[in-house]
Amino acid sequence: MEQDRVTAVYLVETAYSLERAAASIAGEQSTGTFTAVPGETDAVKERHGARVERIEPLEDTDTPSLPGAKTPPGHDGKYRRGRVTVSFPLHNFGPSIPNLMSAVAGNLYELQELSGLRLLDLELPEAFTLRYPGPKFGIEGTRKLTGVYDRPILGTIVKPSVGLSMGELSALVEKLARAGMDFIKDDELNANPPYAPLADKVKAVMAAVERAADATGKKLMYAFNITGDHDELRQNHDLVVKAGGTCVMVSILSIGLSGLTYLNQFSEVPIHGHRNQWGMLTRSPLLGIEFTAYQKLCRLAGADHLHVNGLNSKFYETNESVVRSIAACTAPLLGGYQTMPVVSSAQWAGTAPATYAATGTVDVMHLAGGGMLAHPDGPAAGFESMKLGWEAAVQGIPLDVYAAQHPSLQRAIEKYGKG
């Protein structure tokens, strides 16, 4: 019977042939080294060797994308690009995300034969879903906790990111909660600093959330940033849950995928996964990892929400890339895991139509900082304008036409510019 295998798809650039580059990838990350060694028998290679499954040539280029690349004697000046698919025997590393990464990434990015390398996608066997239970809440559970159905979950971010006293933070949260917000998150820059210890923050914020809930009948979800070392994660999580909190947030690349897995083992509330630092892994088109592959690992490890940037945002990422990221979070995956895509960065009511037109879904969390907080008529009007923007989008009504009947949306257009 065919052994279980992990399949990895790479974008490769090399001064050598694509066949040689593919063989180098397979050999380096399984039984081989730069030269033959005793013990690397045919039987060992048959059972433990990685296997090149497909090579799809793409375009050539005249310039290497990465420094330090080696060229063969008599090099013709061309660097060949292609998609290379390699499979790895699961029994080499087992259903372990940390050891999987050593196999499919590991030292590959340092090989001299490669002047560009990007991990595009991963196909994982069922053993991984048996080992990793995935998100406990995801889209459905988050909707149940917030009581928001049939539209995106709308919210904002605490701004200014750092520097607020506990009194100022409490007043801001209560104001926003009374404005009808579904969700508020800590900024990634503010977790447990000396000037605002998490214990004090939780006490101040939850008091404000409960006061607003008593007045409005709606309890918003607040994502407390509990990022820290592994021994802090449980302590910080328990602090939030004991106070009645309904969400925790972590910077995934700060705590690592194993940290996310650890948190998911005991978390009683949704885990809001922030992807800050992501750019250093993906911004270069011939280096790093594609979000399609990365989000699968985050979903396995337990992220209930996962940031994907936003359309027409302040960041470099193209709208097409953002749309692919949104789709990836809810695409079929072994175990049926669905993670809620979190759309953010320079968002306001006018970005709703483009987002809906490109994705065709309302199963997103749409966050706007200045796009709600800086509304000319205040955050309540900013929140209302976001809802109206989505109403117009879903109904197929042009934004300016809908705004003619809704002052808060019209004022948002005047402030932020149409579309």
C-alpha cells in the first residue's frame, strides 16, 4: 500500500536545469547530502527519499532574485523558473507541524543551486487532522458568541495603539461598545507592557464591556492580546476567561505555530490570530511562503480568526492576493476546519462593495480603525456606515445611491472618498 506522503509545491528559480534543482530539493530534505555517504542504500532512498512528482517550466529571467546563487560552468546567463512538486514520506517526521516545517522548508532557502524559492502550497494526509483538532470556534462559533448573522462581524482596533491609561482605555471601550460595535481588538503592539499590565487592562476593559452590555443588551467580543512566552499563555488566557472575556488574540509569528497549538489545547474562547511580521516571510515574490500554505498550518494549529489584510489597504499586497487569502481561509481542508478571515488595514464603509464583489461572501470579520473612529459624526455613525456599506454591497446598490438615503454613509464618503 502506498505510504502516506506530504506534497509540497514550490516556485523555483535556478541557473541550473529545473530537474537538477528539483533533485537538490528532494535530496537535501530527505536522505541525501552533497555527496554520497555510506548507508544511503537504494532501500533507504526508496523508503525515506523525497520524490519529485512534477516539474512545470515557467519563464526565464536574466537576473537572479536572491544573492549567493551559484552558476554552472559555461552558464548561458538564464535563470529558469518553474513550479516543482515534491512529496515526502510522512514517516520521516510524522504528523508534527514543527518537524514538517523542517522537512518542507528547512535548509532549502540556503541552497546555492537556487536563486529563488517560495513554498506555494501543501497537501497533508489525514494523520495531521487526527493530531491537530483545528479551531474550536471558527466562523460558526464566533457568530454564535457575537450574535451576528447574515452580515460580516464589524469592529475596530484600540487606537492609539499604545499609551492609553486604564481610565482612558475603559472610557474608549465603553463608548465603542455603546456605539454598537460587534468586536474590538487590542493592537498587536500592546499585550502586557509595564505601563499597562494585562491584569489591569482586563479589569478595566471588562468593566466597560459589562456596563455597556447592561445598557444596550449586547455584549461585544473583545480580543485581549495575550502574546507572550509559552508559560505566560495559559496564565493570560485564564485571566481573560475568569473575567468573562470571550476572545484572546496572539501574534502567531511571535509565539510560533507550536505556541498556537499549545494555546488551542486549553483555550475556552476563540483565538484571534494576528499575522504581524508576515511581510518578511512573503513580500519577496521569489522567497518565503505563500499564504495558501501558511494558513493551512494556522488552521490546523487552531486559529479561529486569521488576518488577511484588506482591499485597497495601506500595505503593499495586491487586491488579488487578499482575495485569494480570504478564499483560502474557508476552502475545504481535511477536518472541515473553517477560520474566519479578518479584513483590516485602511478599511471603511467604501471598501465593503469591492470586498463583497471580489469574494461573494459575508463570512468575514471587517475591522476599521480610523474608518470608524474618525467618522465625522463619531464611532456610532462610523459603525452604522460600515453596516450600510455592506447592505449596499449585498443588495447590489451603488454606494452613492444608497448614501443619498443614509446620512452616516454619505458623511463617510465625504470623509474618506468614494470607493
